[in-house]
Amino acid sequence: MMKKIFLPVAFFIFLAHSWAMDLSAPQSTLADIFSSSVDPNEGNTVFCSMNIPSGGRTEALGTAFVALADDSSFFDFNPAASAILEQSEISVSHNAWIADSALETVALTRRNGNLGYGTQIKCFYVPFSEYNLYGDRVSGSYYSETSATFNIAYNFLAGYSFRGIAVGANAKLAWRSVPDYTDNRTDAIIPGSGLEQSALGIMADTGVLVRFNALKYYQDRNPNLNLALSLNNFGAAFTGFGSSVKKDDDTPARISAGFFYKPFSRLTISTEVRKPISISSISSSGKISFGTGIETQVTKNFAFQLGFLLQGANPRFSLGSEFDISRIKIDVAYTLDLTSSMNPVNHISLSAKIKFGDRGRKIAMSKVDECYLDGLKLYAEGNYDEAIVKWEEAILTAARSPLNIKFEPAILARETAINFNIQKAELENMYTIPSTD
């Protein structure tokens, strides 16, 4: 199994670096093209790490994930998605960000019928070193931002054709830790501790996700079109400790909207637009950003992604791949960020997702299908009453946990059979000769 994982990953990394060398030449021209998109309000918020993707597949898709949201990476994009995930999942990811910084993420999500819930922990950190006037290193530690997210969501009006309207929310707690430094001379409660710059953030997300079929020309039970809207990181941050607590800058709030479309069984297109929101001054909100991604399912166990993100004046290109090995999915993503016309930034991120099953949903759906098909066979044979019984069984099985959906095909078939029986009885009464006794 290790060979199956290592060789494709190594080959992918080699291709990614080759691709980066090819793109390094035109990066100056690209940066000039997007220079008019420079956002003067960029960086005016605290806990900016909340906008850094966990890495892996979401980053490879240009972070256009608000409408796709089909794995445990949804925490950063759309809290409604936990109510529609096919399987329970735990994931770990590592994103080697810029300037020696990194982001580590662990997430767990589960679903019971139409109810989804989960939790995520993220830690962003940057090495911190202090030097004196003589260039000697006198201290070293880490600047870090750690957050915990708690999620709950529910899918309303879930059915067979129209998959429902999922609504969800996240509650977030975040802590910014600033390391000690020796020349701190502020009036903090504990001088030199960094507490006067450390901060607590309290934020919330809310989102909605609508799924249905449209312009679908292939056979597949899953819907091929999603529409989504999400509000992320709305809240407040407080700096200091004890009596020195004060309100900090705005949190990195944003509104995101997007769609996911699957025109063919092996091709996925995801697009998203985001608008940063300055809570204290709407007029100081940042500029709209745009992201899009394409995923191709090359084989049953291998998928390939391409992505593009334009945020401010930073055109960002990415590519990635996903390896599906039994219950484990491994994602590798390479990103070329043309932040600077002189020093383009590139990095690789990884993630691994372990699936823990669907809590009986697949077995229950097979039972529903079996009853429905048996009903069709009985109806074709003229056994209408027995067909109705089978379709009622399919309807009840679908309505119960773990599915908890309306199975419209059986509902319509049952109504048709009942109406046929009614009309048949009326015709029989109409042509029956009354008795003379």
C-alpha cells in the first residue's frame, strides 16, 4: 500500500515543480496585469489565518469550495455541508504557507439522517526570533493563531430529485499567542509576557446549500448542481488580559456565493466569489475576489484538479490530485502565488481523509430500490394492490432514519396505482347490470 501512495505522490510533486519553473518567466507580466486590483484595505483585520485554506483538495480547486463542500474541508467555507456529506470523516492536513509559516488542521464530522455536526481545530504558526543590537539571538518562540470550530447543520425538504435546502452554523473560538520578548516595556499586567498583544476571537459562520439536478445527461443518483451562500468569521476580537482588555480590529468577515456544476460524470466545475466585510466600517471593506476550480476523475481511484484564485492583485494558480485507497483519500496540492513580481511564492499542501462509513444509508437505500422495483414488476403483472403495498414499504423505509427523505418515485407510483383502482371500480360499477331481485 505504501508504494501505491508514495510513487504517485512523488511523481506529482516532480511535475508540480517542473510546472512552476515554466511559469516563473511570465510572472512579472501577470503581476502587472492585475496591479489595478490592489486592495488598499487588505490586512486591516485580525486572525487573518481564518482565511487560509487547510490545504489539499480545496486549495487545488482555487479554494472555490462554498458550493461543492463535499468533504470535511467544509468548515472553512460552508457550515451547511455537514448535513449532506455521504460518510462520517476525520481528516488531517498540513499547509506549508509562506515565509516559513504553516497551518495544521484536524477535523471530524458525522451525519445522522438530515442532521450533521462536527468539530475542527486549526493552528497557524510562524517561527519568532529576537536579536539584540549586536545581532545576537536572545530569544526564540512561535507566533500562533489557534481556533476551534463547532458545527451543526440540518437538511430541510430532503427528497429524491430535489435534495433539499441545507442550513448550518459554526461557532468559533480563536486565540492569538504572541511570544515573549526581552525589551517589552509596555504597561501589561505581566511585562514581557506578550499578553498585551495576545487576543481572543469569538466568531460565527452561517450558510445555506441547495442541491438539485439540471441539464444532466448521464445516469447518477447524486445531484449535479449546487447553489450556495455563506457568511464567515463574523464576530469580535479582544486584545490584552485582565483589566487591560480592549476591543481589537475587525475579524476577517466575508460573504461568499458560488455554484457547483457537474456536466459529465467525470468532470466537476466549481466557482465562487467573495466579498470581505468590514464590520466597523462597511465603506472600508475589501474588494471582491474570485476563484474557480475544475476536477477530473481520471480513474476510479485518481482525480486531478486545476484551480485559479484572484484575490487583490495576487493571481494564484494551483493544481492537485487525489488518491483514493480503500477508506483513505490522500490529497496533494501545489500552489503558485504571484504575490510579488520579483519573488513568486509557491508551496505544497497535503491532506488525508479517513472515512468511517455512512451509518447504514447505503443499505437502507438499496432496500428502498428493491421495494420500488418489486412494485413496478407487480404493477406490470396487474397486481395493483400488491404493488401499492411494496411502494408504501419503500416510502416508509426512505422516511425513516438513516435516510429520512421523501422518495418521490414511489409516492408518484403509489398515487397512480390508487387512481387506477378508483377509475377501474367506477367503470365496473358503470357497466354492472342491476339485479331485478
